[in-house]
Amino acid sequence: MNADITQIKYIKERHQGLATLLAFALIPLSGFATDIYIPSLPTMAGEMQVSNVQVQLTLSIFLISYGVAQLFIGSVLDSFGRYKICLYALLIFAAASIIIATTHNIYLIYLMRIIHGLTVGAIVVAKRAYFVDLFEGDQLKHYLSLFSIIWSTGPIVAPFIGGYLQAVFGWESNFYFLAGFALVFAVLELLFSGETLKHFTDFQLKKITGIYIKMIKTTSFTLGIVMLGLAYCMVMVYNMTGPFIIEHHFKFSPVIAGYSSLFLGFAWMVGGFIGKATINRPFFKRLMINSLFQVAFVVLMIVSLNFVSNLWSLIFFAFLIHVGAGFTFNNYFTFCLSKFPKNAGIAGGLTGGITYVIVSFLSYGIVNLIPAKDERNLSYSYLIMILISVLVMFVILKIRKKDEV
């Protein structure tokens, strides 16, 4: 036993409704931690006198540490409980946010973003586990089906809030907001939440490692995670380049950049809803049709640049491509999690962890290869990711046909 039962504050039944709302409210924290300061990226680069790539790296560093955290934190939570780890993570996240807001040292910001990624990973995975601990059957399925929809509120709302905070108070206010958000929820957790894990398990590294290896060796599962990474990378590349294009190339304000990110966040949600609505259709057929639509949209985007290039054309084509990305992500997330129902917790952590590691390296590599200069460069970035997605889709389909023989 890894916890002293006498010192555990278990959740009270009369507080369970409020604790459930708190759990849902913390699910989008990863989106807030990345998207709220997206409209501020150009200003941060200018005020700290660093390059665009250096300030974009703050996003990649968060994604790497957030992904790595998900790889192992599930096992830690199963062994030591959810409540205290989540509470401490909220407090540490708040402290790191305040440090970012009060410094102009890019390297110290990098370190704090690593801490952000690790703490958000612990918080989000703990809250996913909350629902599995307390609910079962149809009620659990209902709650789990809301995860992706609720998560997508982060990328939708955060840049909208961040754009106004940037315009009125400066880029530092974004991180003060994150600190305040975390502190408020830490107090609410202290008052209304508690431990939900009833049976603590021993931390057996060898056994856990064996499960990870088995999953990674399952080719369709691994390639499915690659598809998830490519889908979300389309969004992240826009997040890293869009504000520079809108504010520097098109000469609009951070508020307009925030509105644009909000609109494209809605595109991701639309793709998720379409994915859920077509869930009973043949899996690979609808995914291949979606990929072909994305190819068509990005080709049209590139061709249209010979005739028109403005904010409206950028958002129009990006919206269509992000709907397709949201559709892909929704379908492959379900695909990957359903591969190992007996180890759903580890499968979820591995899926989320590797996805974010892929996104962090790939998005940073692409913005280095094709800098955030104009709409044409963004269209080339989309083209690269979509073509890789189509290639991976063909490989998965080929493996599936081979397995059926």
C-alpha cells in the first residue's frame, strides 16, 4: 500500500456534484495553457528582443513536457492517489505562471513551461481518472463522450480572452490569468473535492513497461497515434504562425488574431461533432474521404493565392482544413483507446503522451522549415502534413487488409 488511509481526504458524497463540475472545468486546462497567449506571441518576441522561433519554442516545450508527463503519470496516480497530486500540481502551475509573468528571460520561461507541461499532465490525467473511479456503465460512457467537446472549449475561448488581455494589459496578463485560474481551482478542490481512488496499487515498473512495449509494437495503434499527431499538428502550426501572419503581414491587432483563433477552434469542434455523427459509417472509408477533401482544400488554397490573399481567404481555407483535422482526431482517438480495453488508462496516457510529443517536434520543425511569413507558407505547411497523413492512412489500410487475409 502506497498511501496511509488515515491521512486520506476522501471525497464527500454531498460534494460529488460540485467535484464533478470541477473535474470537467479542468479538462480544458491544456488548451488554455497553450492558446491563451497565442495572440501575444509577436509582442513577446518584440519586447524580449528574441526571434519569432525562440518565442514559438515556448509552445513546443510545453507540448513535449505535457506529452512526456502523460506517459508515466497514470501509473503514479494509480499508486499514490489523484487528489493530493492534482492539488499540488495546481499550486505549482500557478507559481510557474507568476514567474513567467514577472520575467523577461526567455530561458527562465522555457523552464517554467516545462513545469507547466508536467503539472497540467498530472491535473488532466487525474481528472480523467476521476470519472473512471466514480462512475460506470452508461453514465461513464456519457461522461467520457463529453471529454473531447469540453476540451475543445479551451482552444476556442482562450485566444479570445488572451487577445483582449494582450490589448489592454500586455502579454504578462495572460500568465497572471492562468495563475489566478489555478489558484481559484486549488481552493475549490480543497473545499469540495477529495480522493476518489479506493484501491492503491504497487508501483511495478517492470510490469508497466511490458504493457507499454506491447502497445507500441501494435502497428495499427502506433500509426493511429501518428495520425492523431498529424491532425493536431495542423492546428498547432497555425497557432505558432497565424498571429505573426495576421499581425505582421496583414497588420491587424492581437484582438483580431484572438477572434481568428476562436473561429478556428470552433472548426475543430465541428470536425469532432461530424466524427461523432458518422461513427457508425465504415471507419477507413470515411477517413480516406476526409483526407482527400483536405488535399483538395489545401490545393485550392495554394491556387487561390494567385488571385486573392487576405485575412478572409486565410481563415476560410484554414477553417475547412481544421474541420478535417478535428474529424481525423475524433475518429483516431476512439480507435486508439478501444484497442486495449483492459489497459484503457495506460493506453490513454500513451496515446496522449506520444501524440503531444509528435506535435511538439513536428510543429517546431515545420515552422523552422517554413517560417511564419504569409498565407502561402502556411498553405505549404498544411500540404506537408496532409500528404504525410494520406501516406500513413494507406499504410494502416494495407496492414488492416493483410491482417484480414
